[in-house]
Amino acid sequence: MSEFKLSRRSLDRLEGIDDGLQAVIKMAITFTKTDFGVVQGMRTIEQQKELVAKGASQTMKSKHLEGKAFDIMAFINGRASWELSVYDDLADAIKEAATQLNVPICWVQRGAHLRCRIQWTFASGKVQWKKQ
């Protein structure tokens, strides 16, 4: 059991997100050896347009618009961390939570950015994982 818990800000950022994904994040924080927070959940069309215009997102079909994605950031000693090995621990915690809750998700890691979203193809009742 982890010593970490989600902050009020992280919980607020989960509002509007798929209930299964919320449950995964809330459980994953109890498994992880690394503290993390939710930095992005639901997005409005306006927010998504802004991100695309800045090059921070490549699509107007983001799962964030549907409540089917969230972004997290690791914290080491209270400071944001982009160290890749830290995100491997977070991915393991998310995978464990998703498996225990039977929530089909996949995760994509681009640099140290971890995004989890529901995977629509859920073969044989098992969680499918892809690293890109």
C-alpha cells in the first residue's frame, strides 16, 4: 500500500472522466512507489483548439473531449519529474489497478507524458497494453 493520495486538485481534474478511468487512477495511487497527480482530464473544444494551435496536441478528436483520457505527472520530493523510469512505475501501478478493476485501458508514453484511455477493442476480456 502506498503512502500517497490524490490531491483535491487531481480529484477535481477527474470530474467528467469515465467512471472506470477514475476508479483506476484512484486505485493506482495506492499501488505506486512514486507520487503523481492528474494534470489534465476533460477538455472543452476551446481548450483542445488552443492545444492544437500551439502544437501540444495533434487532433481535434482527442479522447479528452469525451472524458476518456487523462494526463498525469510524477512528483519526486514534491517537484515535477520527467524521468522516464519514474513513469514506468506509474504505468505498472495503472496496469495493476486496471487489471484488478477489469477496466480495459491502454497507455501511450511519449517522452515522459503518460496518457491512459479506454481501449475500444477489448480482446478476450484482457487488458491490452501498447507502448509507443
